[in-house]
Amino acid sequence: MNLVERLKAARRVAVPIVVVEAPDPAETIRTVRAAFENGAKTPIPIVQWDAMNGLTGLNKAGAEAIAVVLTSTDPDTNETTTPPQDMWPALTANPGAALSLVAKLPGEMFNKAKELTQRGSIVFMLNAHRYFRDEPGVNNGQVVQGIWNLRDAYKSNRRTLVPIVPLGVKLPAELAQDVIMLEEPYPTDDTLRKLVADQILGANLKALDAAAQDGAIDSLRGLSAFAAEQITAMSLTTEGLDVDELWARKIKVIEATDGFSVDKGSETLDDVRGAANFADFSNRLVRSKRSPTLYVRIDEIEKAFAGLGNKGGAGDNTGITQDRLRTMLTYMEDEGWTGFILLGHAGCGKTLLTKALANTASKVSGRRILSLALDLEATSSSAAGEAGRRMRAAMKLLKSLAAGGRVCFVATCNGVDELPPALKRRFKLGTWMADLPDREEKDAMWKQYLAKYNIKAQKRPVDDDWTGADIRNVCDTADNLECTLMEACQFTTFIAKSDPEAITKLRRFADKKLVSISKPGVYQAPFTDKPFTGQAAPASRRAGRTEED
């Protein structure tokens, strides 16, 4: 059943309060109005409330009903007065006062022959969630009580209050047992297909073939109906539909959402060096029966859930971190989402691997598959309820963006002790170790970056304990400053050398327990019998030493 069918079913059994989660409230209201008004034999007063306009009649019956409840009688003269409509916003903008007034809106009406002459009012309340939170300056108690007071009165004569809230809102405890919640999901592929076809037809353009339609749907998936319609209209040219423009506009919409950014770049697994085992796994994954259609990277995930792991404390005392974890684990379990954890030193290519994986998947499938970065801290808020809403909204967005709902998380971290066991279990594709590259891998990286930056053959610095990022940075600096590789070393901070103790600790932890990104099988740490020093040569010689010294 879709939203309208469920709402009609609720009306039939006289459910008085129906909270609707909707990504596009205006479109939801238009859809519901059309469904209830078209072909209706008896009128329904339909009213809307918002904080700026107060009570507004959305149809003639609704406007007449508001006028009646605002009409007052002078006790001395017994004359009645109805304020003009331009005064209604000032009189009804206060949510508490408005809820008192809507208690007087008409319910079902019958004539003497007991024939139905008017159906019960429908009242849409926009952004009601703003009054659900315990925040200074927000009189949420009055609003929650006002909504609760409507329960029995509205049920008795089939009136319906419909608060419309964003995705992910949680009801206050005072209302949780007295209302039902419905969700207007993001548009389905079929809805988007019709939307695109209507836009093409309206512009008198040639209909899209099947492949072009699929590309357009991919570029609109995860947007509200209104946003999809506007973006499509703005991407039409005299030549047809510009799908690249659709993607560019969609990416802007995604990045306007708390915590999300879209990875840029065209690197594939063919461009990655030093991760042969991971590349083999990834190439199989993107060709698998249930290949993911969306990759979501969470960098330094251990920081987002600090204090909840095996060796951590109790976490924060607000419940925000715990709620964030619970929400993520629930979605991963219920939706069948999977993922893997990339453990390793900074600069060892963990972020690059995610982008390369998504771009390779796009190349193999022939459709664009996004790689997103999700910053869990950006979904936080000083109010626990709002932080939870943002996290739930983020999960709902991910579900809508992925074709078939197949999401794969890639969690990067510099240590897994802090990760809760339940979280590690959800990442079914394993925990991988990204160590410093060995000699063969570094030679491949030098070859790659020297060619990329068009650097002529010359002596290379000794690269003991360098990461792939170090090699790239030295080549980039040499190219930019038009200097030698040796000179470029003087302006480079080498990642692994800055914290040798962390390298040793991580290697000892991962040894014979995690999967190696470079070699088949489990990771085996080098030199586990002695600590990593980060110094392959005395400081007096290191800066000027070359491979041929």
C-alpha cells in the first residue's frame, strides 16, 4: 500500500492523528489532497498550519471552516464578527493557539435522513517536529499536549490531524502510543521514469531509449519528487536530456545534506599499486551476484564511536553516540547492507581504494556508481533528538540512493580496539590491513608517479619506510617546484617517520589476524621481533642519501 492508501485506511477506522515522514512535504500534501478531493461526493474541509501563515484553508470547505472557528460573538450586542483573511496569520500562527482552534473544526456531518453531507476535516501541520524537542525557548510541552488533546475528540467524528515531519523524526514519549506513523518514501524508479518521460514529452523532445532512461533514473534516484522534477527541467537542452548535468545537480543536492560529500576523481583499481590482494577481491565483488550499487566511506570510524569499544569507557553521557551506533547497526542488519574495514597507517591509500572500487564498479556495470563520504560527526547535534533524526535521515537517504538498496560501507581506521564488537560483526567482508609498501610495490609506485608528473630519469631518494602518499607528494613537489627528487625531500614530511611507535603497535595487532591488502591470505607483519624505528639510516646521511649510495 502506498501512502494515500494507508491514510485512507486510517481514516476509515477513525485514526485521529497520523504523523507522516516525508522528504517533500508540499508534494505529499498535493498528492493527498488530490486523492481525497478528486471524485469526492461530499466535501472535506482541508486545512494547513505553518508557523508563518497560521491556519490556511486549502479548499473552499477548509476556508469556510476556519472562518467559523474564528467567528466571535459580542456578549453585549450578540453580534458575530469574523476577522478578514489577512488577519488569520496573526491570529493563528502560534501553534498552541492553532491546536485549540482546530479542535473546533467540523467532523462528519449528517442530515435528518442520516445521509453523510460532509466528511471530517483533515489538518496538515508542517514542521511539527520543531516542537517535539526539549530545547530552550521552544514551548514543546504546549504543542505536544495540544496534539494529544485532539486524540479522543478527532476519533469520535473521523477528523484527522496530519503532522508532516522530515525523515528520521522520533516521536516524543507522550505521543508515541497515541498516533501512528507513516512514511512517504523517496520516489520509486517507476515514478522517476514517468516524471522524466513527462518532462521530455512536455519539451517536445524525442523519447529516450531504454539505456538513456536507466541513466536518467540513476542520476535522479534519492531525490524528492520536486527536486527530481526541477533538476530534470533544468537539464533539458534542444538536443535532449543532459545526463551529466543531472548528475552534477544531484551531487550538489546530496552534498547539501548533513554529513555527506561525493568522492571526486576517476581512479580505478588499475591505477592502484601495492594492493594486489584487495584489487583481486574488489574485482570479484563488483562482478558478484549482489554487487553493491553504492559505496559509503566512513573515515576514522573509531573516532565516531570512541568509548564504545572493547577497551573504551562508557562513551558519552548524552546517549548520542549510542543512538548513532544503534541506528547504523539496525539499518545494516535490516537492509542486508555489508561492508569491510580498512585498517592501516595514514597515507597507505585507504581512501583511494574506496574511490577506485566505486569507479571500477561503474566501469564494469556500465552505470555510474557513487562513492560517498559520510562524516558521522556532522550528523551530530547538541540536542540528542535532533542528532538521532539526522542519523536516521542519513540512513534513509543511503537506502534511496542505492539501486536495489545494495549499500557497502568502507570504514577506514587507525585502530580497531575502540570499535564495538557488534559493529565489527556487521562488516561481513572482513578487516583488511594496509601496511607500508614493500620494495616491489614502491618501485611500481615510483614508476607510476614519475610518469604521471613527467619527471625525467634521475637518482631517487632512499625510500625506507615511505608510504605511497610520500612517494606521490615528493613527485608532486618536484614537478611543481621544478626541482630534483632529492631537493623535494627537504620540503616533505614523511608520514610513517612522524609516529614510529604507532606503526609498530598496529603491525603487532594485525599480525596473522587480518587480511592483507597486498598479499594473498592473512597479513604477516615484518620485523615483529623488534620495534619499528622510522629511521633506516643515521640522520646525518638520510637527507642526501640515494639508492645508489
